Amino acid sequence: MINAIVMIHAESARIPETAQAVADIPGVSEVYSCAGDVDLIAVVRVRDHAQIAEVITGRINKVPGVTRTATHIAFQSFSSADVEAGFSLGE
């Protein structure tokens, strides 16, 4: 499974509609509206790199209201349980 985090800049008047349209795309597991440098963050989970291109460049970038994206491919995931286990002293 390939995970990608997509930072999305959107037209401010269309953020809710843009977020819902992105969330409805197959391969997009979550979309967050947020404060900061970007308007939306989408989490994409697909089986291979060809699907990443299809979902992001073929679908997300074409959603009305999306003005720009930046994609970050995840290499490894960590959860709080993983971090705690890594620092455990074998107790």
C-alpha cells in the first residue's frame, strides 16, 4: 500500500465543496480542512505508483476549486504504540 499526503490550495469561497469532491475520489481516504499554509490535506492510499498519478494528477488536480497541490509520499508509518514500544525498556 502506498500512502501519500496531498497538500491542497483551494479557492477560499469553494473550500467545503472542493473538500467533498476530493473526498469522493476513489483512493482518497481522508480530507482535512486546516489552518496554515494550505487549505486542505488529503490522505491518498493506493496499491501502486501508477494509481498515485491517476488519483492526484488525473483527478484531484482537476477538481473545481483546486488551484495547486504538493504531494508527499510516505515511506514508513509510525503510531504512538510503535513509538512507545521503541522507547520501552522491556518492562
